[in-house]
Amino acid sequence: MPKLSDAEAITMEIMGEFMGKDHDEGIWRYFHNHWHDWFPNLGWLRHSVIF
């Protein structure tokens, strides 16, 4: 069951694409390293799928 809201997931995707990160893993790593406090339900990355 996803823990991110639709709005959070869309925000991450839009910002990631804007920053030139075109893979989910790169987007996830960026937000996990820099914005984890703002996205506390980010979860863990496994096999390029965000949980």
C-alpha cells in the first residue's frame, strides 16, 4: 500500500523531471537525501520501485 499521497508523488515526479532526473530511483534518492523531513512517508527503494 503506497504511503505517499497522490499530490506528494506528483510533486516529486514533476520536480525530479525539472531537475533532469529521469529515473524513479534518482528522484527517490534526491528526495530521500534532501527532503526527507518534508516527505516522512517516503519509504524505501527496492528494485527501482518506490514503496
